[in-house]
Amino acid sequence: MTHTDKMLREGSLTGKVIVVTGGGSGLGKAMTSYFLELGAKVVITSRKLEKLEKAAKELRDTTGGDCFAVACDVRDYEQVEQMHKQVIDHFGPIDVLLNNAAGNFIAPTENLSSNAFDAIVDIVLTGTKNCTMVFGKHWIKTKQKNVNVLNIVTTYAFTGSGYVVPSATAKGGVLAMTRSLAVEWSKYGMRFNAIAPGPFPTKGAWDRLLPGPLVKKFDPAKKVPLGRVGEHQELANLAAYMVSDFGAYLNGEVVVLDGGEWLKGAGQFNMLDKIPKALWTVLKKAMLKKK
Ligand code: HXC
Ligand code: NAP
């Protein structure tokens, strides 16, 4: 057994209809692929239909599952309503919403135009709000129970981070929404959870967050105590568990999957791991002398 093996038993998601925003690329595609293997019917949605249809075909071919592509810009409430209707017309009632679509780039905050700040907040926070409101209100109206929403955030949703301030602001809002609705809407049979991934290489994130020489200068694996980046299947395993009925008692939780990355940055003395072993003996002697 290895960390990239598939975790859940066959058929764990049979009978579930899942919508994955941003499902045509990167982590959204990886999670979709595993959901399909586990028997779910999955709709992938984002702005670019051609890309989505190509991805849906590839996913159907590789998994044998039922995957359907619907174009939708999550920033636009009416488009989200249309997408929601199209999914129900195609697959019937929806069981799971996975808010994964995002936008991001690195920049000193003072260099951002107001429009640039909005571009990120509109995708991440408004987009998640739009999908959550459309799906949630429908679940309430139709009294459909045993449904859940999984939001993909980041560890800087709770630590904050310079140079990605619009994203941190928006992801922080998504985390607050997750925890708030986990309580308020549980009475309607809904669960709300989040995953905060550490570095998982994808073209979308790497091209925008580590462009050009930055990827060599700031190797993300070096910031992780476990010394490596995440594998997509590790995230897919966790997401599948959280949206499945095995996760029925999990509500209002944010699960960090980052090899200890954020804690390494937070612990006041963690930089001391740079001290060679031999030097600790010298330091101990020096400390004892002070006594
Ligand atoms: C400063 C920038 C900029 C940059 C764009 N803008 N890129 N400003 N630095 N690098 C400005 C533009 O000049 C414009 O402002 C405004 O932002 C909107 O730009 P558009 O290109 O018109 O926006 P849009 O087409 O909506 O594109 C959105 C996008 C784009 C976010 C900018 O990158 C995108 O579509 N991304 C989707 C995929 C993505 O980002 N994936 C990564 C998720 S990774 P003006 O004033 O000129 O009009 C992630 C991981 C986090 O979240 C954690 C990793 C460890
Ligand atoms: P990605 O491949 O760039 O995924 C982003 C997706 O969002 C794309 O499929 C994109 O598709 C879609 N999207 C962007 N704007 C949209 C809009 N307005 N409406 C609908 N869809 C839109 O990046 P990723 O790395 O897989 O990121 C996936 C999620 O993981 C994001 O929430 C990200 O914040 C989070 N995350 C990633 C990492 C990492 O290391 N990779 C770490 C922490 C968190 P279109 O262009 O077709 O619209």
C-alpha cells in the first residue's frame, strides 16, 4: 500500500451526482476522475466549453464513468442558475457541490488595480457564494437531504499571506461561509466542509504563482517538513471520503493537507532545523555554562 493508492472501496459514490466547478483542469479534474471511478455521475463546469468537453471525453474514456460538461462563469448568478438547471435536466437531483474554481496571481498589493483585486474576489468568493446560494436554496425548497458542499480553500485562508492578498481575502471569506452554513443549514440536511491543500503542482497554479525563474528559486517542496509536494491522488482520496456517506458526521471542518507546510512557517523556532547536529552539543555546553 502506498500514499498514492486509491483509498475508498469500489462503488463508494454510486448514486451520487456531483458538480465540480473548475473541473476541467488541475485538482478539479483529478478529483473528478476519482469520483467517476467510485461510481458518481459528475458534471464539470468552468468558462471554457471546448476545454471542458475535451476533459469530459478523456475522463469518460479513462474511467468508464458518466461525465458531462457545462459551461458556466461562476461570477454570474444567472449563469449559475442555468448551469444548475442543465445539470438537473441531465442527471436529476444533485447531491454534492464542489467549489473548486479559482483565480490567482502574485503581485505586490500596491501594484493592483481595483479591477485586478475584484477579478480574484469575484471568482473565488462571489463564485462560491453564487453556487452555494443557487444549490442550497434549491435543496431547501425541494427538501432534499443528505447533501453536502466541499470548498477548496488554502492554508492562507486562516494565516493570511502577502503577495496573494485578493486570494487570501476571498479564501478567508469562503472559510467563514463554510463554517457558518455548516451550522445554519445543517437543519436542512446539508453538510459543509473545506480542504486547505498545500502545494500540489498544477499548470494553473504554477504558471501564475511561480512564473519563470521563481519556481527554481522557491522550490515549494523545500517549505514542506515532509520534503515533498502533494500528489493529486492524495487530495482526491480525502475529497472522496469527505463528500461520501463515510463523511456523514464531518461538518464545518477544514482539513489541511499540506505535509505540515503552514505550521513550519508558524512555529517560532522552526528555523532551527538548519542547525547541524554537531552544533547542538556545542550549544548545550554553552547553555550549561550560563547556569
Ligand atoms: C497584476 C494582474 C495580473 C498580474 C491580471 N491582472 N494578471 N494584475 N498582476 N499578474 C489584472 C489585469 O490587468 C486586469 O486589471 C485584471 O487583473 C483582470 O484581468 P483579466 O485578465 O481581464 O481577468 P480575467 O480574464 O477575469 O482572468 C482572471 C485571472 C486569470 C485570475 C486574472 O489568471 C485566470 O483566469 N485564472 C484562472 C485560473 C487560475 O488562476 N488558477 C490558479 C488557481 S491557484 P485592469 O485594471 O488592467 O483591468 C490557487 C492556489 C493557491 O488559487 C495556493 C498555491 C500554493
Ligand atoms: P487550475 O487548474 O487553474 O483550476 C482553476 C479552475 O478554475 C480552472 O479549471 C478554471 O477553468 C476555473 N475557473 C477560473 N475562473 C472561473 C470562472 N470565472 N468561472 C468558472 N470557472 C472558473 O488550478 P488548481 O491548482 O487545480 O486549483 C484548484 C483549486 O485548488 C483552487 O481553488 C485553488 O485555489 C486550490 N488550491 C490549489 C493549490 C495548488 O497547489 N495547486 C494549493 C492550494 C489551493 P476556466 O479557465 O475554463 O474557467
